[in-house]
Amino acid sequence: MKALIFLCFVTVAAYAAGTFGGITGGSGGGYSSPPTKDVLCSYVYNPDEQMDDVGASFLEYATIDDYDGPAGDIESYTCWGISQSSPPATLDLLVVEDFSSTPAGSPLSSYSYDVDPVNSGYTYGGYTIWVVVLDLSANPLAVDGRIWLGTYRSDGSSWYPMGGTTVEVHQTEGYRTVAEGWQWQPFSDSLQAGNLFQIIQGTPGSTLNRNTWATIKSMY
């Protein structure tokens, strides 16, 4: 019985870890990148650029990256991630305001989306890397200037978005929280400098009659 209790404790502690490290495996082939005409910003998963350790985005942890592309309507957000349990059925999209090229405090919104994870064909630390697409087309997010975006798993199970070591794609490295209170720190403070693998799709230039920052702030 003591051994069982100890095993359960180790399992729960592993699920609640703020970082996870591992090596990449697999040969891919489980996901095709979208047409470039709809892509506002793209950093497609590349196992050769995979960070040695990745940050969690569940419980008190959160992981985000900046979008500083053309103004327009974001209609889709794609990312890669692993879970030490079953893959997520829903994920929240965190939207964090920018202040002098850093994320500013608590999310302006955290809306939940149904997702259908696809096996990317890659693994990380022995776990399947899932490709997850959040569909915002029914209510696009209007952006005009830098904002910070990231997926968050709110059902208590583990979720680790994959990150790569190329920073120049977005010019600013990703940020994460390591405790409650939305105190953001750059990846390089506790991991290594890098960005989240992500694809942001939408329509550039058509921000009228959409969710402006003012309406988002009034909704949440």
C-alpha cells in the first residue's frame, strides 16, 4: 500500500510540473501546413529546433508568444503540444495585452474552443506531439498591433505547448508564468530563448465590425 501511495504521489507531481524535457522522435507526416494566402504568422514545428525543455500551460502555469503581424482578423490558431494524459478536448486561447514588447498582466480574454487533436507523427520525451487547431471563424479576433497568444488547458490535465529555438521569427521570445498572479517571465529566465510553434491564420486588413479590444474588455 505504501508503494502504491508513493507511486500516485509521483504521478500527480509529474502532471503538475511547470516544465518538461525530453528528446524528439518520429518522422512526422501527420499534418499538412495550411495555404500560405491565409497565414498571418507562421512558425511550423521543426524537430531540429525543438527546445530542450518546454513550459506548462495548465493549473497556475501559462505559456504565450507574441503576434506582431499585419492588422486583421485572426480566424484560426494552430499549435503543437504534448499531454501526459489524454489529449485535450477543449483548449482556451489566452489573449494578453502588450506593454513595451512584453505581456501585461492577466489575459484580456480566455475563451474555450472545442478541439480535435491530430497526431503529428512526432514525439517528445516519449509522448505524442499533437497538432491542435482552434477555430475562431465564427467570431474572429481583430488585432492591430502586438498582442500575446497561447493555449491553456483548463480541465486540470497536463498541456505543454512545443517551443522552438528560433527567436527571429517573431523577434521577441515567448513568455511564461511559474506561479499564480500572471507574472510573466521570458522563456530564457528558466528555459532557453525561443518561441512557440504556432500558425496564425486570418484575413489581413478587415478589422471592422469585429471584436475590438474595447469589446473584448467589456465581455470579460
